[in-house]
Amino acid sequence: FVFEKVGASQKAAAPYTGPTNLVGTWKATSGSTTVDGSEVNIDLALMGIEMFFVFKADQTIVATANGQTESGTYDFDGKEITVTSDGETTSMALKFLSADKFSIYEAGSGANIVFERQ
């Protein structure tokens, strides 16, 4: 017989182990930016902004923002994501907030966007 304790907690999600952790469709749910040294929260839905990232196991990415789609490749080292599209490379800090949520931060613009797995 196997007995389980009622209400026993589940094990914590495993930490990042490789780029397949990103595989799937992610939707931007909130954002913020820095204006004159102050952080300003942005309600993406109120602004009419829809943004999705689709990460594939072969390290290709398809990004869609307000109907405009771009594709490229990505590399993730556990702290920073580097995306190459149309010969241009962009690097951003990426931090997992949970197994189904991450944020990216772009130092040049001061933008921070939170994505949730769909």
C-alpha cells in the first residue's frame, strides 16, 4: 500500500536546464519602462498591444506584435537571451519568475516585459 499525506506540498519546479525550457508560446501580460529615472507600469491590454513569442526546440523564434511577425534564432545561456533576426542581434536579460512566467529587460530602452506561457 502507498499512503499519501493529504495536502502534501508538491516539489518545487526544476531550475533552468537548457533552451527547451522556453519552448512553447508565450504572451506578454504586463510591462514597465523607465521615464526620467522613474519606473512607469504599462497596461499592455489598455494600450492595445498584443505580443507573443513562439520558441521552438530547434532554437528558432517567431515574434508577433500587433499583427507584425518576425522570425529568427535565439540562444539562451540561463541569464541572457540573444535573438538574431534579419542580420540584427539583440541581447536582453531574461529571468524566470516561475515555470510558466518570465521577464525580459532591455537595458537600452529600460523596458521590462513579463510573459506567461500559453
